Amino acid sequence: MATEYLNPRETTIVVNLVASVAPKVVFEFGVNLGKTARTLLRSIPSIKLYVGIDIPFGRATRLDCQRREVPHAAGMYAASDRRFHLLFGESTSFGPEDLEPLDAAFIDGDHSAVGVTHDSRLSRALLRPNGVIVWHDYGNPAVEVTAALDKLIAEGWPIKHIPDTWVAYMRDSRQ
């Protein structure tokens, strides 16, 4: 069973999924302290731009269970990498016109159905052909990720869950 945050196996899976598309631009929704960003930046040399998005410290989250997860110093573990850029604000305040096309997205921020759905639709709108979107907390009963992704699956999104993890992903099949 997965833990509250990415465990080592899930981290390896996320790295492999993102690396599989040789991304130039990666977005992470819910960068927290930047540990996943640091790992991806160190592991995937093709990355030219890594954008982390998180809310400022002190901002209330939609779900009570996430209130303790708002970091004091968002992105601090990745901040020294010149490819890393941090955007502060609720991800729902960003639209496709505010951001650039991406090759990979990691969605692990606002775990409410509203947040997951918005971040997913925004990522798909920005996703370049052959890109990948990866989610964390699919199957976590404490949050609304599973319900939000199941609705997208019902709409025809090709989302797949990796058994015995809280990781789900989809690949864009456009050429």
C-alpha cells in the first residue's frame, strides 16, 4: 500500500513514465517542497523547463486533509536548478492561455474533484502529441482523485492505473 506521499517504487514509476517521452517541458501541479521535481530534473537530461505550481503558505486548501501539506518553502529542493520555475497560485486560476505547451505533467496538488479535474483538463489542453500525464493518489480513499479520474475515464480518457500503487497515467497517442 502506498504511503501519504510518493514512496520509492512510485517515484521510480513516475520517473520512468515521464522519461519515456523524453520531455523538454514538464509541469508539476502541487510541487510541495520540490523533491519530485529535483528527482526528475536529475534523472531526465532532456528537460529544458520544469514548472512547479503550488499555493502560497497559509492559503487554505479545498480539502481539510491537505491543510497540513502546504509547504513553507515550495520548490526549495529544486530551486537551485536553473530549469526550475515556480508559479504561486491555485492551479484553477491558470488557463491554457497562461501556460506553454508541455510534454509531461505530474498532477499531485489539489486533490479535490474540482482541482483534479481542472488540472487534468488543463494538462491535456497543453499536452503535445505523444506526451504523458501522471497522477498520484488514485485509490487513496482520503481524497477525491479516484472519483475525478473515473469520470474522465467514463468520458473516454485512456487513463490507466498501475496496480499496487496510487499512480495513474495516460499517454497522448496523437502523432
